[in-house]
Amino acid sequence: MLPYIDEAEVSITSNDPSVVSRSRSGRKVSRNLEQQKWLFDVTWPAYLSDKSLPLEIALDEMKGQSETASLVHPVRSFHSNASGTWQAIEPANAGSNQVLLNGTGSLSLGHLVRFFGHAKAYRITKITGDIVQLYPSLRRGVSLSEVVQIDAVAIDVTRTDDDITYKTKGPLTTISASFEETL
């Protein structure tokens, strides 16, 4: 788990596979649907050395873009009224963007969920009764009674590059880095 993430400023964006781009030759290129992943930019506040050094070491260990860590978005991964167990009440196929869920507490628009055994985190875009619409579409099917993680959804991430920004002013250091979801 990345340290002090709840104190950081975390932005989340989608590397959307439905976007069509043009290559240098002018040829249209569309990305594979399997490549949708969440991108994160994280900026930690100014820390004294006792907090900034362990964080710098954790980020240095992720150099080479091969090591992963878990990131729990401090806002999007927490549902204030989430409690109990949520589960699928009907199977859903890969490629579907709707699942039927039942549970206790409440779900919130815009928050992240993750199905048991899935590597992918999904955003809730609409709730109508038991029908929950997700973005992106399911990468893998969901089985009957499959458990849904609704609070503190951990997303496995890796560094997008080896750059780490360290801004030092007096005894304080501000650190920022970029990450992408690993699938």
C-alpha cells in the first residue's frame, strides 16, 4: 500500500479505449477495449524527512515500471453509508455494463467498486433499483452471488514513468508521481 495516500491530493482519469486517435501517417487507430485503465496523479503535502523519506523509498522501489503497489483513492473508494455485504443477484457476462446487486447500506454515483477475483475497478455511473450501471464494461463475467467490494477499494497500480518530483523548501519536501492501474 502506498503510504500516506489519505493525506495526498489524488486525481483519477480514464485511459478510455473507445477513443480513436490518428497515427503520424494519418491512419485511425482505436485502442483495444481490454486496455481501459485508471490513471492517477498523486501529490503528497509537504512532509518533514521522517515522513518524506519512507515515501521516497517506496516510490524508488517501484522504478522500472515492473513493481506494483495498492492505492486506495481517498474519496472515490469510500462510501460513507457502505456496510454489510453486497453481491450479484444475477450473473452478468463480460462486456455488459449493468449488474444486479443486492446488499445493505447504500451505493453512491461516481464511486469505485471491485468484484471478488477481478483485477479491475469499476465506477458506478447509474443506480436504478437493483440495477447498477458500471464504467467501463465488465472485463470478466460476474457469477451469481459474487461478492462486491464497495468500501476502501484497492487498485493495483504501477508507475507510468520513473520520474518523481521532489520539491524541497526548507525542511519540507513535497512529492508527486503518476501511476496507472495494472490489469
